[in-house]
Amino acid sequence: MPSLGNDLRHSIRILIGNPGFSLMTILMLALGIGACTAIFTVVNAVLLRPLPYPDPKSLVQLWELSDKGRVMRLPEANFVDWKAQSRSFEGMAMFGGAVQLIAGGTEPVRARVAEVSQGFFDILKVPAMIGTTFRPDHIRSNAAPSIVVSYGLWQRILGGGSVLSGKTLAFDSHSYSVIGVMPPGFSFPPGTEAWIPREISGFPVLPSRSSHNWSVISRLNPGVSVEAASSEVNAIAQRIHDGYSNVTAVGGAAKPLKEQLTQSVGVVLPVLFAAVGVLLLIGCANVSNLILVHTTSRQRELAVRVALGASRRSLARLFLCETLLLTGIGAALGALLAAAGVKALLRLGPNLPRIDEIRADWRVLAFVTGLSLIVGIVLGILPAIRGGRVSVDDALKQSGRSQHKGASTRAVRRVLLVSQIALTVVLLVAVGLLGRSLLRVMQVDLGFQTESRIAVDVLLPRERDLKTRQRDADRYEQVLKRISAIPGITAAGGTEQLPLGGNAANGQFRIEGGGNSGAYWPIYHVATPGYFQAMNIPILRGRVFDQTDGASTPEVAVISKTVADTVWPGQDPIGRRINFGNFDRDPKFMTIIGVVADVRNSPEIPALGDVYVHYLQRGSVDTFDLVIYAAGEAPGVARQVMSEVRLMNSEASIRAQTLDELFSSSTVDRRFNFRVLTVFGITALVLALMGVYSITAYSVAQRNHEIGIRLALGAPRRSVTRLFLAEGAGVIVTGVIIGLAAAAGASRLLQSLLFGVQATDVPSYIIAVVPLIIVGLMASLLPARRAARVDPMTTIRDW
């Protein structure tokens, strides 16, 4: 222990005596360790940490499967059969949700409310923090409406506290008594702030077995595997398919709940973690070069130690102590950078699941501790080996020359530098691929125009009874009339959900005379007459809704080109009659009056096809999105629109944004991935260039005598410049070739993140390599030109 203490004190003196080396090394380590820790903090919270429920591994989500293996939610009638026939589960509950305008608090607010069936909270095994969750007396058909709220909603609109008596919330023309408050952090399904019993909704079980409206959660019985449960529900689904007509599902599956919640980032986060690992390797290679140079400069000191009796083991311990000290300081600084890095990542606005759970815990602490120890030990091995081979006789000579030692050391440094450049190429190729993918996404033809258009999301207090839902459509019609009269507005329309706004509802429709759309399920829209003009959706055939269509006129529909080509290939669909009754329970057929161009619901998914129905004829909508084509300044028009809506209904909840902003928000995840990898790529490029510059500059310093002799013998100064520039170019080209080969293999892991480009996209490789070569040669040129200015007489005399 005294020896270790002496080594530690000596290490501190060495590092203080070489502030430039110490500072550079600590900063590089802090950058690499900090970046790794920041990404690991996110990966840990999203992918590694168990779900915050008791025995989370037994929680599964149940799905029906289409004939193509696509997962689908369950019709309620099928759920009832699954629950009655299955034996693999402790419990099974369904849930579905919608955004509601809730009154009863300090002011009306938007909140996502979930309808849940009996046993929902029992399956999750999370009790209420205050009050209770739903008991049998809360779910009787004649029970008074009750609601359980999240801790956040309780604090936000009900003032918190511990007394529930007399607390009520109102929406859907019902008043709900608050019976329970869930603990902080509980929000399932994600984003939900309130829960009501499905059993008191007033709607009977829909007999349709093709209306895939409900998500289902279950908890496995002890000893039952996910595979066994999946096999059981698959058999039940097959029996239902064989026993009933018009059943679209051919099977069923059980999948771990955690897997379902995190599947959207199951590839992205590991890729980012791998990228930051590459960045750490680049930093470690650079640090290794610095340590080798530092070790070489200490040859005389090490020789003296050996001459005085120091053993190879004691020298190795000294080097290990120094690197661990450097790494420890770098890790401490890196932990601070990681905390700031996590905040910076979250400010980029990624749509990460479990984002509220992202924080440091014992796993993060263990990670940064283990990482710093591994890095410190690895970095200490190379100088320990090199320092342990010191030659006392050579090192104590006045000249301090040892050609074979210097040559071998230079070879190691070159290998490290080539590795840096190769790894940098891999990162830059990934940046190029993601950048070109983002560019392709931004260039996609959406089927509508976004310029000079404003989206206004209007949420009015609505009626729950379908018989009175028509009043919702009437109120939206009045809103549209008021808005259309505002100066500067060229066109205004509305729909229940604009494209790019999320998952749209799709389904199968029936055709008059027999038959249906079969395996093809287009998207269902409720739209106003002005919607197509406001969005500039081209009319290809027939007409769209106009003022001659209304609540008392024959019901009509407009379809998109894909629907026409898929269901009636080579035929004219105008005049055909269809029914989409699964969505609004209206059995009347609608006449197709027009065909319009396809619209993408997501820029990265091909158009699925659309069926539009008239909002005054099928006015069952929960929310309504207005779209306004304004020739004037968008913010000013948006303020006028919001003011007009509030004059009509003071309780309305209104949000406005341009369609360009909506489109931008639909690409937020792709832009997040690109930005993070770009930061890593630029950092790696800077580190690699620092390595090129430092190794060339050090080579010039070590070979001053050789340069002086060359110049004294008449060599042109340009030849000296070319000599060192060629050496730098050789290292760069070697690293680039190796890096391109590595990138060709590694980039295939990115294929699922790419859009419109292949993993072998040549322009992406050129984008990565050309700047690296140019800037790398410039980094070599500076010390090479300095070498050409060496005074031969001075160097020979000093030799």
C-alpha cells in the first residue's frame, strides 16, 4: 500500500508537470465517456430497466393477426370469447382511449382518457395512491359514473390534496366522481391521464368481429410461458375465424408488454449506442497516441528508475496508476457532461417511450465506473509494455537515439491513427446515409400542399350519445362559416384527423350488391366540402363534396386513386355504393361521387388509399382539425381563427400550427437520429484530424536531424514537404480504405433506418470520405511545411 501511495503521489506530480498533455487527455476521455454515459442513460431507461409494475415479465399484450401476419387490435366480441376460453392468464382486460375536453377543474383542459374493462388495474397490480381503483360496484351497468385520475391531472386541475369527496370531472355530457388518484409516474397506456370503466359507457358490445378497436393487456399465470400463451390465443382466434363469417383475423399472438412499448426504438437506440462506442474507441486511440508520445519523452527518467533498481512490475504499476488517475478524472468530468448531454438529447424532442423515466440510477453509476476502469486499464497496458522495455544504456546516452525503438513506436502510433481514421469513416458514412434518407423524406410528394396552410386543432365539449352527435357537426359547420369570412383566408375545410397527425383508422367496407373490399383496408375520413380545396388535393374524376350535399341529402363518399384501382381495377367507380358502418354504425350505403389523388398519412409509408365521408352525413367525430389556406401572414391569421372559435365557445380547446410545422414534427425522430450521429461524426473527425496533425508534427520533431542532413546535402525544401505530406496521406488513405470496407458491412445494420437509399449508397460514401481526405491532408500539410523551414546548420550543430 505505501508503494501504491507513492505511485499515486508521483502520478499527480507528473500530470501537474505536464498540464498540456494532462488537459488534452482528460478532455478526450471526458468527451468519450460522457457521450457513452449519456446514451447509456437513455438506453437503460427505455430498453433495460424493467417496467414499473410488479413482476413485469408476466405482462403481455394480445393481438389478432391478419393473413399477412400483421398485428391488429381486437374486436370487443372476440375479446369476450378470448377471455372466456383462455386458461393461460390471471386476467385479461381491454383498453382504448381518446383525447377529451375535461371540465370541472380550474379550467377546461385536454387530457387523454382511457376506457378500461374490468380487472385492468388488477392486472397491472398498481394500487391507487389516494382512494381506490374500480371495484365491482363501480362497473355495474347502473353504477354512477366514476373516474380514476393520474397524479399529474390531480395536481394540475384539481389542486392536489388528499380529499376526494365531492371532486368531479365532466366530459361527454357526463359528470364523473373522482374515486382514485394513481401514484406519480403511472401512465398506462402511455400518455393517459384518466381512466373510466368500459362497462358504464352506455354502448353495448359491438357484434362485429372485424372492428379492431380495442387493445388488450394480460398477465400470465405462474409457470406459463409467452410462447404457450401465444399458442393458446392463436388457437382461439382460428376457431373464431372458422366459426363466423366476415372475420378478418386468422390468428392471434401474445407479446411481452415491454417489447411492445419499446419496439419503435428497438433498433435506433442500439445503433446510437454502437456509434458512441465507436466514438469512444476513436478517443481512446488518440489518447493512446498521446500517452505513447509522453512515454517516449520519459525514456531517461524510466532508465534512471531501472538503473536504481525499479522492477518492470513497479514501472507497470506506475503507468497503470497514471492512466487510472487520468481516466478517473475524465470519468468524473464525463459524468457531468453526460447529465448535460441527456438534457440536450431530450431538448431535441425525440418520441421516446418511457421518456419520463430517463434518469441516472445504479446501473448508470455501475456503467460509468466499469467503463472508466476498463478504459484506464487498457490505456495503461501499452505504455507499461513500452516503458518496461526501456534500454538503460541507450536512454542514458547524450543523444538519446534508439532507431529501432523509435521505428517500432512510430509503427504503433500509425496503427492507432489508421484505426482512428477507419472508425471515423464508419461514423461519417452512417451520417451520410441518414442525411440522404432525411433529404429523401423531405422530398416526398405527400399528395397535398403544406405551404401557406394552417392546421387548427379544435376540441369542443361533445355529446356521447350517437343520436345527438349531429350537433357536434353542426357546431363545426358554424365554426367553418365564421372562419371562412376572415379576410385573407382563401379556403377552409376540416377533417377528424389531418394526414401526418398519427395512426389513422382504416378498415374494410361493404359494396352494395354483395362483397366487400376484401383484404384491402383503406383509411376512413370524415371531411367537409372545403377540405380538398384547402389541402389542394387534386380531383381526378367526378366531384368532391359541395354545398349541395348536406344532412338531409343522399349520402355520398369520395375515394382516392388507390382505392379505385384496387377495388375496381379498370372500371369506373363513380356511382358505386359502399358502406363503412363499422366506424359509425350507420348501415346506409353511400354513393361514390368522385376520385381524388392519394394522400400519404406518413411521408415514409406509401399511400394506403382513402375513403372520405361527408361530415354532416356521418358526423361522429371526437376531434376536428381545421385546415386553412391563408394568403396573409400565418401567425396573424391563426390568432384571428382562434379568437373566432373562442367567441363561439369559450370552453373550446384550440391549437394552431402550420402544415410545414406538422410535416416537420412527423420527421422528428429521423432528424433526431441524424443530428445525434452528426455530432458524433464531427467529433470523431476532429479527433482524427488532431491525431493526423499530432503524429505528423511529432514525426517532424523526432526527425529534425534527418531533415537537416537532407537539406544540407541539397534536397529541395519542397521535397521535404512532400515527404511528410506523403506519409500523412499514406496513413489517411490506408485508414479510409479499411474504413470503407468496415462501413460497407456495418451500414447494413442501418438498413431499417434508411429511406430511399441503400446501405451501399455511393454518394453517402463520397460525402463521408472526400472531406476527411481534404481536411486530413491539410492537417498533415501544416507540420510538413514547418519541416521544410528547418535550418540545417542549427540541427546539425545541435545534434
